[in-house]
Amino acid sequence: MLEPTQVIELFLTSPHIQTVKAGETIFEVGTPGDVMYGVIEGDVDLRVNGHVFETIGHGDVFGEGALVQIPPLRASTAVAKTDCKLAIVDKPHFLFLVQETPLFALEVIRSLSHRLRAAKAAA
């Protein structure tokens, strides 16, 4: 597994870094998505039906489902819990990261698996 600092280093290879203020919506449930995000700094709440489902922090990813699902629709609403610095990873960059750093793919799978288990436990 990659350490959070190693994941952050991979995020920093993204040509697009976005800063988001606490309380700002990053994306909304049901909207099309063509990028995923890596958290370089800060915390992001993922909300479903208005309730916080999970808080994503330093070194984790969110929004990756839009890059691997058809249709690429968001399954949650992402809101910055704190001021954040996010790496924006589009599909070509995502594929590059997976190809060049297979452990990155495992981190994405780990993140998705964690969310699936949490969703099942909450149901």
C-alpha cells in the first residue's frame, strides 16, 4: 500500500490543483462527472440525502466512480468541510497513474471498497 505522502506526491503530478473554501460544494449528486479528486490538504464531506456519509481527508480520493462507471454520474454530493487543496485528476491522468503506479489503482480500489462496506453497514 502507498503511504499518504506517496499518494500526495502522485496527486501533485496533476496539472490542475484547485483550492476550495470551507462550505463550498465541489459537486452534486446526479451530476455528470469527468474527473476525480485527490485531497492534498483539508477535509471533504460526502453527503447522501443531506447526511454526511463519510469525511475524506489528506491523501484520500473521491469522485473516482465517475471515471469508471457508465453513465458517469455522481453518487453523492461533495462539500469542503475545511479549506481544501485538491488535485483534479481527469481520465487520461487517472489512466497514466494506474499504468505507471499500479499501487495507485489499489488505493482507489481500497477507497471504493471502504465506502461500499460503510454503505452496507449503514443500510
